[in-house]
Amino acid sequence: MRGTVRKISLPRRFIIDLMRASMGVPFVSLSRPLNVRQLVEARAAIARPPGWAAIFVKAFSLVAKDEPVLRRLYAKWPWPHFYELPRSAAMVAIARVEDGEDCVMLERVAAPDELPLGAIDAQIRRAKDAPIEEIPGFRRILKAARLPLPLRRLGWWVALNIGRLHGNNFGNFTVTSVAAYAGGQLHAISPGPFVISYGRLGPDQTIDVVIRWDHRVSDAALIARTLTALEQVLNTDIAAELRQSGLEAPPKAFRAIRT
């Protein structure tokens, strides 16, 4: 059968390189529904609630603030070792359409535990809606994707195997989801040590969360505790910030009853 040869776009070339870089990470996953009733109630009480991506970015970074292993990554050069970041850096998967093609880019959010939820949400929304050339991280991605294959391979090797560069380019965790498009659990891969994905909110006020992690860095017991801590942070710290945001929802209109 005769097919059609099509050129690989720069965003798709980036994903190809990203998947190649992720293949060497020995990922293991753990999933669990989290009860987020208090968070849902607080989120429903404000006029402009932040998106779930921003919520999970800040919640995981708050958990990682007290658990150094969640800020740790595996590096190979100049010898195999762990490199621990002083603060979290999140990579958020941003779904976009460029030149009629679906693509995914990564937006870096530095020290999200020190930022207000509104600022994190605004950064993510801008990364999704602004022209691609206006996002510095996206410009760097496309610039790297334009390089010839040998230079790209060298650049990726350096970025992946030197701890500081790994942290600067890939952070310590990635947040991704397809909840906006359909249900189901997403088991994504990434060069970073931790990947968090979440599903749709269920009628019982639970949300399925999957954590995939580099087994060289941590074992399952820590991740089980992390899911418990994440549930607590969502219903306490994050819910409290939403209640204190001052963005109360407008009162519902009602029709006067004639007597």
C-alpha cells in the first residue's frame, strides 16, 4: 500500500526526543482515589476557581517541601548519584494546537509552594492560550528541536545526566492529565523522577490520582504516604487558601414569589 510521507513538526520532534529520554527511567506506578470533598466545597464557593493542574502543582510541592526524597533525582555524571533540589520545580504538560496539529509542550513552574494559587493558574493558562513564541520555555524547546539530530542527542544527554541541568530542564515532578477531554487513568512517562496525573472528579467527591516514580529514587512505601499526605494537603492547605482568596461566588439569582 502506498502511503504519504509527512514532515515531522518541531513540537512532535520534541515529543519524540522526550520519549526517547524517558525510556531509560525504571518507572513504577501507584494509583488511588483521593477524597477531596473539602477542597471541592471551597472551590465551588469562589467565582474564579483555579484549574486542577495548578491545584495539584502546588499541593505536591507542599508535600515535597517536607519530604526531601520527592525533590531528589538520579544523575549519572560524573558518577551515579542523587541530586536533591533545594525547592520544587514543576513541569506542566500543556496541550495546544499549533498549525492544525495537536501537540504537548512543557511549562516550568519554579518553587510553586511559594506562589499563590492564582499566580500558578495564570501562568498555566497563559502557556495554553498565548502565542507559542511568547512563552520563553516553549521558545527554548523549539530552538532545541531545530538542531540536527547529533547535536540534539548530545544536548539531551548533558541535560539528563548532570544533576543541576536535569533539575533546571525537567524539574523534580511533572503534572499531566486528560481529564478535560475524557475519563481514565493516564500512566505517563517523563525524564523527571515523579509524574502525577489525575482523572475526573467523581460524584462521590473523589478523584483518581496516579503517581509514577523512578524506582531508583524511592520505594512504594514513600509514595503510599505521599498520596495520603497529598489528600490531606488538598483538603487543608489548598482548601484554606481558596477560602481566604476573597473571590466569593456571586449570589444565585432567584425569582420573587408573588402573594
